[in-house]
Amino acid sequence: MNGNNKYGDADLERGQDSYELKENYNSTTREILDQCRRINTEIAKLRQKRERQLHTAQQAVLDSSNGATDRQTRRSLDIIESEIMQMLQQTRSFLNDLKENLQRNHDSSTMAGVSTLTYPQVGLVGRNLEEEVQQLRKSQVEFDRTLRDQVRRRYEIANSTATSQEIDSSVENVMSGQIQVFQSTQGGRRQGAMGTHLAVVDRSAAIRKIEDDLISLSHVSQEVSELVQRQEPMIEEIDKNAQVTQENIVKANDNLIKAIFSAKNARRYKWYILLVCLTILAVVIAVPVAWCEVNHACGAK
């Protein structure tokens, strides 16, 4: 009975150690997964703003037909683009925090086995952010192309006699910000042309802003890719170490089970041996006694 208590206490102590290790493991995993969820939440906000607000604001700029409307729609678009860039920078900051967390725990025993759950999520976060950056850049490129076509059409309205080469040159000058207005045509078309010039002034500012955004977005996309690439070798090494640790734990558990089983068998065999010894002793005593009884020889005078 005492032997059973001894092994029961050993199992209980081991169970407590195992529970503490599991809690530590879950704490590290939970922290990393929470960071992944935080980043994915920011990416979802970026996607909503791009799909619900950015496209509408861009279309409003394209649909405006005079200088006053242009300036108003441009300001609205500037605000949305600024908010998007701030959200993008915040998301990138969260991703940097995640990378630092992984690096900080790289040599810690708490990371053993964690990468099995965290690595797919870390990779998914990097891909999600990179995809959203690409979608934002695609939206800006399409807006740039549509705006370029609109500038060309407005130049043709203002300068109906311009050659194709002159149109191309003037449009490129506006796109690069070298000129703010087109030269006016003379005569009855002058008033209409001046209305077009006011619109073109804000269009050229918008185009330069788009180019700046594209450069910034390109940098963010490159940084995200580098972050993901830096994480992959580190987490692959963690995966390898975690696999070895898991194999060692399995072997240790097997050996412990065998030891417990052997100890229980040894205890059982001890009672078997005692029973055999008692049986032999009983036989040794019983045989002479029986012989004496049969022959009436024992104790006779």
C-alpha cells in the first residue's frame, strides 16, 4: 500500500511540473499569437479604408469639373491617403515588435515547441501585409493612369490644334510637376480653357503626391518582405530544436512508463517469491509431521 502511494506521489509531482511547463509554453505562444491577431486587425482596417473610402475619394477627384471642386475633393483624398499611410506605418511597427519578440525568445527554453503553432501565423501575417501593400499600390497606379488620361483630354480641349508630340510633352511636364498650367488658346475658347487650367493645377499636385505614395509604399513592401525572410531561418531552427525536444520528451515518457511498470512488476514479484517461500516452508514442515503421524514414530518412547 505504501508502495502504491509512493508511485502515486511521483506521478503527481511530475504532473505538476508538466502543468507548469504547459502554462509557460502557452503564455509564450499566446503572446505571439496575440501580436499576430493585432497585426491582422490593422490589415483588415487598411483593407476596409481602401475599399470603402479610398476608391470613392479617388473617383470624386476624377469626376470633379472645376477648380473649387477639385480643391475640395483633393483635400478629402489627401486626408484619406494620409490616414492610410499612418495605419500602414503602425502595422509595420507591430510587425517589428513581433519580430523582436521572436528574436528575444529565440534562445529561451519557452520557445521549444511554440514555433509549431506560431510559424504559420507569422508567415501569414507577413503575406497579408505584403498583399495589402500591393493592393494599395495597384489602386494608386490605376488612379495615376486614369488621371494621366484625364489630363491628356483636358489639354486637348484647351489646345485643340496641338500636335500629338506637343500633347505628350505637355502631359509629361504636368505629370512631373514641371508646369502647373497649360498655355491658353486664344479667342472664344479662352474662358473654357482657363477653367480647365484651374483643374490641371490641382491635378499636377495630386500626381506628384501619388508618386511619393508609390515610393513610400514600395519601401514598406520591401521592408515587410525582408522581415518575413529574416524570420524564416530563425523559426526553422526553432522548429528543428522543438522537434528534437519533443522526441526526447516522448522517449523520456516511454522510459518512465517502463520504469514504473518494472517497479510495479518487481513489487508484484516480491509477493510471489514470498508466497513460494512460505509454500516451500510449509511443505518442509508438513512432510516430517505427516510421516510421524503415519508411523507413530514421533515422540514415541
